[in-house]
Amino acid sequence: MRITNNRRFHPDKPLYRDHFACSPNTDLQTPGFYIHISPSGSFIGGGIYRPPSPVLQKIREGIDYDGEKFKQILRSAPFTDMYSDLDRDEHMLKTAPRGFAKDHIHVDLLRRKSFTAITPLTEAQVVSDDFPAFAERAYLSLKPFCDYLTQAVKFEA
């Protein structure tokens, strides 16, 4: 990620960002892995953040079709060892999205607009010699979650 802020629409922002970020995924319409390192707080995680409406609709359709498998991934040991749950979604709908029943068994997931999971990092973890191994474990723990979302996004009826 670039180190300068885009000040075109926010001229009050500082010229340089206070963090470094890395994501091997360049396609913002598919789930990916993300590392964020900053003096004000670092984290590692991934998923898909606020996808475009067609992509979000495909994810919701995937959850409608097989949401129990998704919940099983969220409860499984590899995921829960590294991530406690899905990250808070401040843009979550208050009710079921259009086209889905209000009493849908997976309405808690269907209401989401982002599907991300993160785990905070301490400064000691970031500067540790074991950080590459930790990042690898984080990636492998997140892979089934991202694979499920990718399958939903790529599915063609």
C-alpha cells in the first residue's frame, strides 16, 4: 500500500500515513488476507470489507444456500484459535436484506455488509523473530473462511 494519504478530498489529513499495510490480494472484489502495522495499533486478518452490491448479494445467496457450513467454519478450531469471531460491522442492516425472510435462520449473517475477521497484534509480536510464522498461522487459520467467501463470489448459476 502506498505511504502517502490521498488528500484530494481530505486536505486536513497528514501527508504521510502512520501505518504500513500489506495485502497479497489486489482484487478488492474477492476476499483476501491483510496485515496492518502502526504505532497506534496493529492487526492481522482478512475477509472482504464492504464489497460492491453484486458481490455482497452473491455472498448473501451463498449464506442462504449453505449458511450452516459458514457458521461451522466460524466455530472450527483453526479459525477460533486465531480469531474470536467476525469483526464488528458498523454498517450492518437493522433488519433482513431485501429478498430474504426476516426470520431466516442465518439473518445475523445476512444483515452484514462486511465479512472480516481480525486479531490485534502487540508491538512485541510485530518485532518478534517469530512474526513470519505467526502471520503464516493467521493466514492458514483464515483460509477456509476466505475460501467459502470466494466460492460464493465466484459461483455462476
